Amino acid sequence: MEARDLAASSPIAALPRRLEAASPRYGEKVIFGLLAACAGLSVLTTTAIVISLIVPTVQFFGDVPIGDFLFGTDWGPTFTPPTFGVLPIVVGTLSVTFWALLFAIPIGLGSAIYLSEYASRRVRKTVKPILEILAGIPTVAFGFFALVFITPQLDKIWPDHFLGGPPLIFNVLAGGLAIGLMIVPVIASISDDAMSAVPSGLREGAYALGTTRAKVATRVVFPAAFSGIVASIILGLSRAIGETMVVLIAVGSTPNLTLSPVESVQAMTAFIGTTATGDIPTGSTIYKTIFAVALLLFGMTLLMNMLSVRLVRRFREVYE
Amino acid sequence: MGAFEPRTARAEIAVAGARGVTAEVLSTQPRKEVIRNAVFAAILFLALALALAGLGLLIGKNVVDGHSRLNLDLITNNNSSDPLHAGLRNAIVGTLWIIAFVLLFLIPLGVGAAIFLEEYGSRGSRFTRMIDLNVQNLAGVPSIIYGLLGLEFVARAPLNLGYVVLAASLTLTLLVLPVVILASREAIRAVPDSIREGSMALGATKWQTIRRQVLPASIAGIATGVTLATSRAIGETAPLIPLGAATFLTFVPSGPGSEFTAMPVTIFNWVKQPQPEFQTLAAAGIVLLIALLVALNSFAIWLRNRYEQRW
């Protein structure tokens, strides 16, 4: 109030008191609201995912005790009588993921170190985009490749009865290797970014002390980029766990509780993919089972994503 | 350098000798280290070669297996239970319908969210940080779970659209939305504040600044994100399975309310058939799909490199 009185008595009273817009600019407010709604949609999506998974899951646990589900070793929800022990398909998912990572981590990290520390500028500028482009190969192609190429090759080279061989037509190892090949570009590309972000001063310091390139890569650059590298592996891991088409095509749908790489198992995503085909009746126990499995899968990947986001943030803080 | 010219052969030898002696005296690297270094480099190179060879083999294997069906019939014939006359025509039309609606939703929603987060959301505010974390987590949700979301919320109540093109489009939009949001944010963030301040100083409103200055300056990055998202949406099979895509459709989808099929879904159906002719057809279909996606991704990366602006 005082300010206004002061303004009224001064010679510049005729001018606007403050620099403000001539009109209320309702348009700007509408746009603000629309944009906020767009951003809010992501929260809505997450909420919708959680609700769509939790509601049927809670109903599912009304039919099946939670202990039987989490710790049971018999999985046959479509059999009579049905059994709901989820361990066989969780183990199935994890063993496919194990072989995928066993292939993808050394190959992916090796490629990344080569690209970041050894390759000439020209090689790096050619190979990096190729990797990014190949990351677009559809998952159905990897599944088909596992079925018609990897499995027959494994069958040819597999020593008799080694690890329970020879491999079946649908087997864990072929699916795992195909998924591994699929996530190599992810791991290589992100790890390369992390290692390239390490300031060159660190490298030059090490070279000045007479260190070899191999030591600079493994003892200087690798530790400095470690959180980014781990984040890339976690991202690959969460891709592998959530991958559906490859396990559906090449690993099969036999819920075996086994660690053997040559047998057919059912992964969690494969169960969802074979059972949720659109024509299952809502409200049936089998329908709810799908969502219980999906919630477990969602929980696993969410945990890993949170970890990865945190690690990436740390590696950004250090060098930007 | 000029002082040493012209060089005689004798001078060359002398320089080379001196250089060798200097290197010998100054080098602290024992021979063992040098060898170890070379072996390490060879192993790394082998890893990269193996990765590229594996991916190349995947493409090559499909080309070899499917080349006999890689002809015009593949795109002019509809799908059929007779493998000798089956083609991808209805699947291609289905994919086009689905992607048309995906783009319709994806661009305004994705770019809008990115603008909000970068231009309006105050950095560090709780709402912005929550959405930020949310988007990053959504990017990591397995695609089949989006399919279940589509089944529960889009195909059935509350949206109750049924198993149609529009349901597939909505589901895929949600799936690839994080890709567009993250890419657009990067692009918008790269526009320097001086441009915004200049615009505001001339009396432009915030929205005028965004529309006339920020968006045109970041359009290449946004287009890259949209292209990558589109290619992902075209190649995804898993989220469509719970939406009833596993059925063997032979007719051409006619619009948003029509039952749908898509290229990867039809290929998946062929892979599952026992007849070897269908396997050949599947290989040919995969070659076509990979060619399409590789072309889209190459375009995206070309766009990024060509129009990458350094301020």
C-alpha cells in the first residue's frame, strides 16, 4: 500500500507501476497447463502400470497363498490340478540372463575399451554408429537366429553328454547367447561413453610416468569410469531379464527347475507371452497369475533401474 | 623443419639412428610389458570383431535363408495359411496404421513433457525430480509389461477399445515415450540461455520464446529422438501379444478401429509354423524388417551428426 501511495504522489505516476504484461496472457497459462499435463502423463503411466499389476495380484493371493507362490518349486498353472510355485520360471529367467551376461560383459567391455582407448578417431567414428544402428535389430530376429543358427551350431560342437548334452531344440544356452549378442551394443556403447568422458589429463599423467596403454586403460580409465560401466551392465541385465521374444522362440515353455544350459526351460516373460494372448477370461485364476508374475518381473527390473540411474548420476557429477 | 632441408640419405639415417637410441635410453617399458600390451590390444580387437561378426552373421544368415522369397510378392501378397502365397502386405498396412497414430500421440506428448521439464520445471523442484526419475524408470520397464498395461487399461475397461489398431498405438506410444522425452530434453538443454534471454529482452513471452527460438534450434535432436522411437515401435513384438496380436490375420487393417496385425507379429507367427517354407518366408520378412529399421536408425544418426550444433 505504501508503495502505491508513493507512486501516486510522484511525477511519474502516469507510467505503469511495474513492468508487466499489458494483458493477463491466459494463453501462456493454458500452455503451461497443457505442458504440465504432458509431463504428468509419465507419472500417470507408472501409476497405471502399478495399479494394473497390483490389483489382479492381490486377488491372486486370495486364491493362492503368497508363500506357495514365492517358494514353491512346481510351476503348472494351466495343469489340473494347477500348481503355482514360481521358482522354476524365476530360475529359468536367471539362467538365461546368466549366459547372456557371460557373453555380453567381456565382449561388450572389450569392444568399449578398444573403441575408447585404442581405436583411431576414424575407426571409432565408423564403428560407434554401426553399433548404434545394429542396436535397432528387432528382437524377433534374435530369437529366430538362436533357433535356426545358434542351436544347430551348438549341437555340432557340443561334446557328447558334456553338461547333460547334446542341446535340445529349445535350450537355455542358445537363447542366452542370442540375448547376449543383443545387449553387446548397449553395453559397448554406454561404457564407451563413460570411458571417453574420463578427462584426458588423467591418461596423459599416466603416460608421462611411462605407463603402457594397457595399464592406462585398465588401471586409470576403467576405474575412473567404473560407475558408468556398471550402469551399462545393469541396463543390459535388465534388458536380458525383460526380453520376451528370444525366450519365447528359442528357449521354450517347459517349466523345468534346472540349471542345465542345454535343456528347455520357461522364463517369466515366456510364460506371460504364451499365456496372455488376449482371449483369456478376465477374473480367472490364470489371468491373475499372469499379473502376479509380471509384478515380480517389474519389481526386479525396477530395482536394477533405480541402481543404474543412481550410478549414472554419480558418474555424471564427477566429470561434468 | 625447414632448417634441415634438403635431407640427404645420410642425414636420414643419422636422424633415425639418433631417434632409436633416444627411445632405447628413455623407454622404461620392459619388453614383457610391450608384449603384454600388444596381446591385450589384440584381445580387445577380437572382442569388437566378434560382436560385429555375430551381428553381421545374423543379418547374413537371414539373407541367405530368405533370398528366394525376397521379391515383390513379399510385399504385395497378404498373409495366408499357404506359405507359398503368404506375404506381408496386410502386416505392412497394419504397421503403417499403428505408427501413424503412434506419431500423432508421441510427438506432442513427448516434446510437451520435455519442454515442461526443461523450460518450466524449476530444476530440483520435487515435481520435476519425481517426473525425471519416473521417465528414467519407465525407459527400463520390460516391453511385455506395457502389453499387459494395454490389455488391462486400453483394450479392456476403463478405455475399453478392444483389440484394435488404436489400442496397439496407445500401448506402443507409452512404451517409446521415454525415448522421445529423454532425447528432446537433451536437445532443448543444449540451446544456450543467451538465446532465450535475447528473445525475452525483445518482449517475447515465454511461449513465444520457446516456439520461435528454442524449438527451431533443437529440432534436429528432437527429430532424432522421434525417429529412434519410431524404429523401436516398428520392431516391437512383445507388447502386442497380450493385445491379441498372436492370431493369424489374413485381411488388411482398414483404420484405427480395425483389428490389427503388424510386421514383427506376422513374422513371429511364421517362425512358429512347422513348415520349412514358412521359415524361409520368416527369414525374408526379417531381412525386410531389419532393412527398414537400419534405414530409420541410420537416418536418425545422420540427422544427429549433420545438424549437431555447437554453440
